[in-house]
Amino acid sequence: MSRRVWVLVGLLGVVVLAVIWSISAGAVPISASVIVNTLFGLEGPHQDFIILQSRLPRTVLALIAGAALAISGAIIQALLRNPLASPKVIGINSGAALAVCLGVLSGVSPLWSPVLAAVGGFAAASLVWIGSLRRGASPARLALIGIAVGFLADAGVDYILVTAPTFEFSAPLVWLTGSLWSRGWEDVARTAPLILPLIGVALLLAFRLDLIRLGDAHARGLGMNVKIERFLLLALATALASVSVAAVAAVGALGFVGLMAPHMARQLVGGNHRAVLPASMLVGMALVVLSDAAGRTLAPPIEISAGILTALFGAPFFVFILLTSRREGL
């Protein structure tokens, strides 16, 4: 097998180990034998509620969120031809956060926060695309307008948080940090049918990203309608990130996965997106699952949001990669 295949197999092994640790870790540690007994219905000690109703569904959601955010980030980095781009750059996360805060301020139940987040994410991406069309949706223009939209949404969030009564935003504040707390199988049932097909479409379109990274002139010379393709791929990336935010509440600091995972994947498998997308997916899954498990383990029974740990430990490592990387001239 080629080196890329071995890397993907190794990443899959890391994800499996992360899932096992996630199921066993928490305020109540669970041994491997109990996990096996519970999952496969064997005789012996069981922990049906903790494993089957609490840790397993949130671990599955962590896998889904990590995969969606990482692939979304990889697509956006290819579209903008910038390895430092992410869903945050085009304002998806900020738009989602603003929509949630406006909903809470208007008296909307926190239960509707995921739906509001999806609407806000799509609205922000739409503003970025419309604003970039006047002189062509170039990578630089998309990035600059996305940054402006993101700053505007962030300013709105900060204003609401400063001026509104604190008690109204206790739940959204936890949600905005990228927490997977209290998620269950109903969230999995609502999320998987949406995100899994989107991931499949993204993997099938990986070769289009390679063409776009060649530059607009080269892509057009190969028969590609760059404007339409860029729009469709941007819509796909927005859908992945927004549905992740909507169904898994993976907004805020957890969005850092969309920046770090694709870059780490390129360091491992190179620049071919047929390998970058699945590698990004596996790295993102491992990052979110490990962060969620660590958040339950560090100070039980208090849980630290996965997004906080992802940013806390991921940012220094990402800076280290940037300082030591020469492959992309960063």
C-alpha cells in the first residue's frame, strides 16, 4: 500500500482509540470489560445508561461534528487558496452566534438555538458571496468580505452580551463554547441523515478542489466554470459547517477544528484533495472526540467544553506547525 493509505489507516486507528477512551472517561470511569459487556450484550457488569444513553451518543455526535467542520475547512482553504482559512473566515461561525443571541434576546426558547445557528451561518455566507460578485468572486475578495462580515457579527454578539441581562444568556454562553453536553440519540437521528450525504458529496468532488487550486485561468482552460463551481463548493462548505452548528451545537471555539485539521492533514498526505479530505475528516473526528473526553475527565463532575480544550491545546500546536513547516512556505 502507498504511504497515503497507511497514513489514513493510522488515523482511523487513532479515531478508534479516541472513541474507546471517550466511552470510558468521565466522572465515573468505566473499564474496557464493562464497555464490551454493555455494547455486545455479554454477561457480566453493565453500565447501560452511562454508556448507551450518555457517552456513546455524544461521542457519535463529536465524530460527526469533527468530520463536518474539518471537511468544511478543507474546502474553504482550497477555494481561498489559503491554508489559514476556515469557516470562521467567511463568517459562518460568527453569523451563527449572532443569530442565536438575537433569538434569545427576542425571547425564543434556547431549544431553537441550533436552528437559529443554521440560519445565521447561511445568511453570513450569502452576504459574503453576494458582496464578492460585483468584481468577481476571487479568493482574496471572498476572504476580505468574509472577515468583514465576521467582524460585524462578532460586534453584534459582543454588544448583546454586554447590554443584556446575564441570566438570559447562561445557556447560550455554554452552547457558544462548543459544548456537547446533554446531547442524545435524538440529536444523532437529526444530524446523521443531513451531514453524512454532504460528506459523501464533498469526497466525490475532491478533484474539483484540485482544479480550483491551480488558479482560475488554468481551471477555465480545463473546461471548468470557475464561478459556478466556486459557488457550489462554497455552498457545500457552508452547509457542512452550518448543519454541524445546528444539530450538534458545535459553534464558537470548536470552529478551530476547521482551521487546524485540514492543515495537519496536508502535512501528513500532501496536497491531493482525494487524500486531504478523508485525512482532514479523520483528524477532525479525533480532535473533537479527544477534546470532549478530556473535558469530562479533567475536573469531574464539572465539564469543560470541547471547544475550549480544542483551542487551548490546538492553537500552540498549530503555531508550532506553522513555524516548522516549509512545504507551503508558511
